[in-house]
Amino acid sequence: MANPKFSDEFKMNAIKLANNRGDRSLKDVAKELNISKSSLDAWLRNHREQLNQLSSDSRQWSGQEKLLAIAESHALTGEELSQW
């Protein structure tokens, strides 16, 4: 059976949920979304890579990109924030 194609909106919502999961594990978030943890891991990794490319010069970020970065990172602490 082929893997289902998830919309970009679904992926972004999954990333937001994963980044603001509190004490829950990524496995729990993936289960809640009815997706594999490996898919969620890949989406998070790809998203971080995209943000890292943008962060080379944050003055080029749009207002929307800056707000998204703040929304995604505000609940992170310690090592999670460093990795982000």
C-alpha cells in the first residue's frame, strides 16, 4: 500500500503540535495524529533545515516566518531549544 500524501498544512500543524507537546513524547504525538514517528521525525528535521537556511540572515525573514519561528520555539527549553 502506498504512503498517503499529507498536505503541507497537515505537516505544519503536526510540527507545531510536536514542538508544543509539553511532556509528551514524539511517539505519542505521532500516534495521536495517526502517522508514523519516522514521518514526524522527517518533517521536523526538514523544517529545522529550512529554518537553519533562513537563519543565516534573519533580516530576510518575512513577518510571518518570524512569527512562526516564535510560535514553534516558545515552549522549548534547555536542550530542545538549543537543537531548534
